[in-house]
Amino acid sequence: MRVGGRVQGVGFRWFIKETADSLGLAGWARNRDDGTVEAEAEGGAAALDAFVERLRAGCPSARVDKIETKPAAVRNETIFRIL
């Protein structure tokens, strides 16, 4: 997924990691040069839906304007990392 808005320099990747960890998801998140944050997450469908909804709500210091999602290949990650 790609998240746009004020999502860099505000702790958003840590928010993503904490959210993923709380839902039992694995994957990664990283800042992109265009000011967005990119993430991949693996887990059950209900947990992934909840993940996207929590990211859409954002953390207090961020402003999420849009989230683009698309399916990705399963990589059998075991933890959620910040790259």
C-alpha cells in the first residue's frame, strides 16, 4: 500500500508497525522519496481490513489524505519491520 498526506517526519512508520504488531501482521514500511509511506502487510483478511482502517484514521501527528492498496505476493514474513 501507499499512504499519502503528512506521513513523514511525524512517527507514522512507527504507528504502522505498532498497528501491525497489535493485529498480528508481518511485513514492512518505508518512506519514499515522493513523501509517501509504502508498506506491505501479510495476515488474515479481517486483520488486513482492520489495518487499512486504522491507517486511514492515522495517528494524532499525521494527516492521511489517501491510501492506495493492491495485492502483493506473499513473502512469508515473520515480523513487521521498518526499513
